[in-house]
Amino acid sequence: MKVELLELKEDRIIFILSGVTAAFANGIRRACVSEVPTLAIDEIAIYDNTSVLFDEQIALRIGLIPIQTNDLDIFSTPEDCQCGGSGCPGCRIDFMLSAEGPKIVYSREIQFQDPGIKPSFDEIPIVILGEGEKVVIEGYVSKRRGRDQSKWNSGTLCGYKNLPHIEIDTCTGCAKCVEVCPKKVLAMEGNEAKAARPVECSLCKLCIEACESGAIKVTPVLDSFVLSIESVGSIPSGDLVARAAQEIKERAKSLDAKLGEL
């Protein structure tokens, strides 16, 4: 297996994974979305809400705010916690939100009991309060996985495709392939078309249809994949992929142990 990094940002990573099957690439994608544990607001209690939004609407908005922490590993999922999930600082972090209008209430106004926890983005609007309107909300954050509920998804817009292989032979220089390419993969160099950005190719093969001389061949590399992984903001994209690989490794060990018992 070989990994080639193409792009690394806080919220997105793009890399080429070679020497693997499509099932393995899809396993990484799925693990990034729903298998890597993260923090999210679990339950809330609304003590006062005189805004124009129903309680359920505010609850939905708050529940989908990505939460980040300095050290995710110090927290346990409720089922793995020593307290048995009854609620302790190791698996439950309380918060409070109290605001009065007129103002827009943003995610940065949520006050967590643990100073190491905060919303991933400060400017997420929760509710607009008019004159004299207010909200008073308490609740807690817990660590779970996206397979439990989508608000614990650690990744979003995670996908993969086969690495394209583009061959151009005996080009006549008509440039029609360059004009029809929606991804701007091809470019003219002198009197010949060249694959300037082959990784961007979506394998639509419009260039093949446009080329009257049949000079272009586009084929997928069956054991190489381009993966694009975006984090929701709770975990840096590089750490997200590393944790996803670790989750797959742990699940494989668990399966091997259970099969050994048979």
C-alpha cells in the first residue's frame, strides 16, 4: 500500500491510496464519516424560550454545532465509561446558554463546564432574539459515533474515485478535448493536448467523444484511488484519517479474536 498526499488543510485532506481494493478505500471513507468518535451536544433542557422559534427548532440547531476539544482521548463513550453511563466528568460535559435580546445568539455564547471544550466555529447563528425575548438552556455533551446519530458524524463530503490514467497519442491539435472538459484537466502545450491535471478527471470521457482522431484514452487504475475527506470541524482532517485507519485496525483485531473462538 502506498499513500501520496495531494492537499492537507485543517478541514480537508486529499490523497492517493494505491495498492488497495475499492472495499478498503470505501472502508476508510465510511470510518471517517461514522466510526471515528467525536463530541456533540447530547441532551438539553430548555428552561425559557420566548423567541419565535419552537423548542424543537432550537434543539436541532444546537445539536448540529460541531464541538472540539484539546484532547478527545481523555473522554470516554458512555458505554465504556467507569460510571456505566450514569454521567460523570469522564463521559459527560455540562454546558449552559443564557441570552436576552435584542441580539443574534451565536455558538460562541455556549458556556461549557470544561474550558478545554468549545464550538468548532464561533459564528454559527442559533436564534434571533427580539426586544425582551430570551432563552435559557442547559445540557451536556457526550462522546459517541456517527453510527449512533448523525450529529456525531466526524466527517462530511467524504468520497473516493479511481485514479484516472490518461493517454494522448498522435494529437492533431484541434483542442476540442480541451474545450469540452468540465474539470479543465486538459491543456494545450504547443500544438498538442496534454493532461495538465489528471487527478481532477472525473472519468466522464467527454474528451474521447470530442476527439475525432481517437487519440485519447481514459481508463481507471483499478487498485489506486483518490480520496477526499472533509472534517465537520471537530477533528483536523489529517487526524480524522489516522483515527479512521485505527478504528478499522481495531475492528479487524476484534473480528479475528472472535473467529479464533469458534
